[in-house]
Amino acid sequence: MLSGMAVLAALALAAPAAAQAVPHATAYQGRLTDDLGDPLVGPVSIDFAVYEALAAVPGEVALYSEQHDSVELDSEGSFNVLIGTGVVVIGSYDPSLFQGTNRFLEVTINGETLEPRQPISSVPFGLVAGE
């Protein structure tokens, strides 16, 4: 039990340094299945795009988009990627992307766009940090 306390104390001391180096990537996890609910087999290509609108608008351009090729799936069809670490197509994945109005995430798997777009929301600590 003492070694666990030492680790907690070490983490508490490291927290101020870690706060200065906030990562600019966002974890995104999902599970892919076919129409029957059976897990898909990978690898797959996953594209992410950030928009201002929930629904597609003719002629709109993404504020940001990136590609992740050859994403591995586990035996259940699950994956985990970091948005902000893919091959950038448009824009920049930085804090300015999320200033202003709401943002919505569009996910495309192997060329098939999933619907609807997902609202990008804050976590409670993020709301406090904004103050």
C-alpha cells in the first residue's frame, strides 16, 4: 500500500508541469458492425471532419478534417484513435477550432459517412478551465 501512496504523491507533484503541456489530441473510440450486428474486420480507413452545422449544408466546407488509414479493429470491431494525429486535409486542430459556436463531428468509415454528425461537447473540468 505504501508504494501506491508514493505513486499518488509523485503524480500530485507532477501535475503542475503536466498542466503546462496540455495535449491537443482527442481520444475517439468506436465499435464497427455490419447490418447484422457482427463486428467488422479491419483495418479500416477513418476520416474525421469538424463542421459548424449538425446537418450537411450544400456547398459547405469542413473547418477541419483528417484521415486515418489502416486503423486496426479488435475481435469485437472496436477501435481507438486520436483525433488531431491523422493526416490533415483541411484546417488546424488547435483551440481556435473550438472558439465561438457549437461544433459537430462527422465520421466517415471506408468512404461511408455516418449520420448524424455528433455534437462536440465539453467535459466539466474543461468548462472550469475556460474561466
